[in-house]
Amino acid sequence: MGDLFRMLTKRVDANARRAVQVYARELPEWRTMAASDREHAAPLDFAVLLRRRTVELASYDQPHTDDDLAAIASVGHERGRAGVSLDSARRVLGLHTSLMVQEMHEAAGPTELDDLLRMLGWLGQQGLAAKDSYTRGFLEGQRHLLPDTERVQQLASALLVGDPAADLAFRLDMPTASSYTVTVVRIADPGFRPAPATRTEILGILIDKDRVPMVWNDRLEFVVLVPAADPDRERALPLVTAFAESVGRPCAVGASTASLSALPRALSLARRISQTAPVERVPRRVSTVADVFVELGAALLPEVDQWLRQVAHRLSRGPDLVATLDAYYRHDMNRMAAASHLYVHPRTLDYRLRRTRELTGIDPTTTHGVRTLSAAVTRILADG
């Protein structure tokens, strides 16, 4: 055994104590555990065991034994049953790895580069096996504590920060995909405050309806992740509709598709789209960038946004002009189809189009009219 390994062996206890202190400082749940002598002893004993076995195995370049991995999984299982959150469990794994690397560098002398590289290589390979065992044990322990709705939301939250969470997905029978369509539902009622039991009940119904990752982020935002490889591009719409009907509030919907690693950006874009998309009592569409790119751009320029609001204000002075223009443009300016949708005579539709031109100075049947008035109508509908 080289000097590096002997030095690490001498520092096992001190390094383990420092690790537990770091966990308690960085993670609120660990601070609570550290408040009890009995609860503090278990993490410390485990930290000592991990470091001692790491030095023993790495010095002879041996892998973890089945007993090692079983012991690690058992500790993970205990943490899961104790109610530690998945986020804390993942963060403590990251902190453990960082601390182990730091400890190796601190113990290595200037002539021990070969041993240091050897040990870092061992940690890179065997650390993954230990992490997987701990995570499997943790999720199995958590399964006995958390309801299905909470675990599904954990999966969705993990995916939305770019974490594949393969073990959790497997246990929920939701295999992860390489890319997803992130659909954000915005509840357009700031006063809406559902009770926790109501949220759990609605989520349970939606999960039974279509078993895909979903999360009710806060009281006004619901997010669904549909595998982008799914041939049905409107798969999220029934869930969105069921959600809006369940909460009984008008909603707006935005969606963006991205690979797993880019899902954080996709979530941000889907949120912006939902802020720009039309508010509907029962959503009939899932808006994407292609649907509201003009409005998204206008929202970034206050002067343009103010101008559109002025046009929208003039439209509001006429009876049913917003609904008429919305139907007219959604039916590709087909007069008969739009009139049928509005349950009015085509002449009534023609009168409303003329009234639009009188109030705004813009002919809705021209290219200029389509570009300007469709954006103004979308702005009005997004404001509910």
C-alpha cells in the first residue's frame, strides 16, 4: 500500500466527520437528522465505512463486492423510508463524490501522481456502481412511503432539470425517452388556491388517464411531459382538457420539444408560450412557437407590445369583433366556415369585418391585416 492510501486510512474518521458536517450545512433535511445523536451516528458510521472500504479496494484495484453493494443499498433504503426527499438524496451523492475527490488531492504528495490517478480511476468506475445501488435502495424504500402521485411528480421534476432518473422511471413503469414535448398549462386565475387533497385527487385521475410524467409545480402551473417519439402529437391535449375541467378555471397552454438534456430550456420556452397563448375555458389547442412567434417577439419589445394593445383596445369597442376575428383566422379566412363556427349569417360576418376596418383602419382580409390583427387578437385572448 502506497503512502497515499496510508494517509487516507489515517484520515478516515476526520474526513467522515467533515463530510457529515458539510451535508448538515448544505441540506436542511440532514440538519434535522444531525439534531439527534442517534440519527447523527448512522450517517457518520456510513461515511466511515465508505471511506475505509474505498481505500481497501482501490489499493488493490478490486471492485465492490456484492456485500458492499447490498450494504449501500440498505442504507439508501433506510433513507427512503425515513422520508428523505429524492432531491436531497441526489445532492448528497454529488457532495459525497466531490468530497472524496477533494480528500484524495489533499492526501496525495507531489510524487504520488500515479497512485492518485489510479484511485481517481477506481472511484470513477466503482462510484457509479455504488451510486446505482444506493439509488435503487432509496427508491425502493421510498415506494413504501410516498403515494404514486408524488413519485410521478418526482420523475417529472427530475426530467425537467435534465436528469434521466432511469431507476425511478423503471419503477413507475414509465421508460424515459430521448426527447419530450414539455406542455405547460397556465391557470389564468391568480386567486385560485386548491387544497392539497384536491391537487392529489386531480393528479391521480390524470395519471390513471395517461401514465406519463407530470407535475403540478405550483398552484397556477401544471406540466406534462410526453415522449416526443409518440406518433400522436396531440397526446397531451386530453390531459390538458381534463385538467382544466377539473380545476374549473380558464387556462392557456404552451409546449416545446427538446432532447432530455435541453428540457430546462424547453420548460422555460413553454412557460413563455403559455403566457402568450390564448386563455380558454376548455383548451382546444396546444400552442407552440409556430403559433405565437409574433406575439413572443412583440412581448420582448415594450413599444411593439404597447402598439398591439392599442389596436386591441380599438377592437374591444366593437361587438364580438375579437371572437369573430379569432374564428375567421383560425378557419384560414374561409367566410362560410367562420360564420358556421360562430353560428351567424355570412352577412353578419361581413359586417363585423367592415366594422373592424372602421375602428382600426386595418383591413382584416389583407396580408397586413392578418399579421397585425391576428397578433392583437392573440394578445387579447392571452390576457383572458
